[in-house]
Amino acid sequence: MFTHVMIGSNDLTRSKAFYDATFMALGGAPGEVDARGRIVYGHGGSRLMITVPIDGKPATVANGGTIGLVASSQEHVKAWHDAGVRNGGRSTETPPCQRPNGSFVAYLRDPDGNKLTARTLTLA
């Protein structure tokens, strides 16, 4: 259904450091900067893109929005969370934990305040 998710940033250098660290913790690759200066992360045909807003106004977060990422193990979820905190993100909601549905999850806010989650697929 989705081709990509695009989020705004007020500091692409800071965002690249954060997202490179978190995606590499999940076994992914560092982002590439395209001809328009956007940071692009690809995996399995999907893309996450980070850009300075084209309207010239400051980037803001989506109230109620969360970007979810699949992790292959609890260890990957924890590594993703730790990499994010070390690279300018902040832990939000609960510490990494198992949910009643059997998935293991962690939540972060990126340096611009966007809410992210990494989780294992539901076991139950």
C-alpha cells in the first residue's frame, strides 16, 4: 500500500546520525542522500525519507503519529532503542518490553520529536 514515509527535520546532519545508528542496529544500511538533499533509507521495497520541509517552514511532528519498524528479535529492538538514545533520541512510553499480544516493543522520539517504534512481529 505505501511506497514511502516522508518526515521533516530541522537538522539533517543530526537526523542522519540518529537514523543511521538505529537502522544499523536493526541490520540495515546507512541512509543515502539523494540529489534533492533528502536522506533515504530503503528496505524490502519500502523507503523512509527525511527532508527539510519544502515550504521553508520549520519541521513539526505529527500529533498522534507513530512510524513502526519491524525487528527480527528482542535483541534487535533493544539495540535499536539503545542506538537511538545514544544518538540524540529519547525513550518514550515504556522501556523496551513484551506486550500482552506477544510482541516485544520499544518507543523513541527522534531528535526532531517524531515518534517511532521497533517491534518484533506478534507471537500470539
